[in-house]
Amino acid sequence: MDKQALRRRLVAERLALPDRLARADALQQVLRFWLVGRADTLIGAYWPIKGEFDPLPALHRWKEDGELMDEPQRRRIGLPVIDKQHRTLTFHAWYPGCPMEEDAYGIPKPKDTELLHPTLLFVPCVGYGPGGYRLGYGGGFYDRTLATLQPRPFTVGLGYTHGWLDDFTPEVHDLPLDAILNDNGVVWPL
């Protein structure tokens, strides 16, 4: 399997989806319902690039819902910041309007906000397949990060239905996700 070619094809297909906004709306609903009843108060997410699903509106709503319910522990959202030396990610507090700057890849990241240790981590999927395995961009940042985080957060992949790969074979270093959601609902575990 030529993973680089597969990544290019899936990203191009995602960008060209004629109903991508409708799929995004559907996945916003799936995500909001999936979060109901979760006890997590620190969630790690990502800034969407290359047509990825944007989880931040649903997560901001989740955060506001916690404030309306007057929960004892405040809900927080973290976005990744690259640790260049270890090629891993740390997560820093994000909220609408917080100071942002671009990282080495041109992706916005929180600037000078508090370090968080998420118990739930949403991960973007270029593609995904059986067993909870995902195809990312090939940098290995999430796999290296998950291998070092203690305790390891519950991991959830987010993607559109077009990214499903029946014959996806993970590599030895790939770590399966705990769950995968797409615009039709829960894909993993079945």
C-alpha cells in the first residue's frame, strides 16, 4: 500500500466532497450526542486543516453546557502544540478568542496558555479502518504522543464516511483508537 498516494487521494476527495458542509453538520450532532454522559472535563482536540472536520464548535458548546449545569469542575479544551525536540504534542488551553500563533507547519496553536493533560483526545483521520486504526498525515506525532502520555487518554478518531478503508493494514508502531466517529455515527467499536 502506497500510503503517501493514499493520503493525497483521500485529502483531495475530502476537499472535493460536494456535501462536506452537510456531513460536518451531521458529525457535529454525532459528536454532541456522543459526549452526553461522559465524565471528562479536559478534552484535547485539533485545529482543522485540509478539509478536516472541525470539532471546536461542538466542544465549545460542550464547555458552555458544563457551565450552565454549574458543574463542580470546569470543562476545558486543549489544542496541540508541537514539541520539536521529541516530535510529540502537548496540549494547551484553547477558548474562542484566546491568543494564537502559527506553528512550524502553519497551523494555529494557543499562545502562552496553560498546559493541560486531557483525559479524552479527539484525533483527525485522513482515513480509518477495521480495529480502530487510523491513517494520519505520516508524521507520527499522535502515535509518539500517545506512547508517552500517562495516563493514556481515551482516544477518538473523527472523519467523514469517505475515509473508511476496508483493507487498511496498520504498521507495527500504529496504536488503535478507542473509538471512531463519522457523519453516520459510531464506526468503532461496533
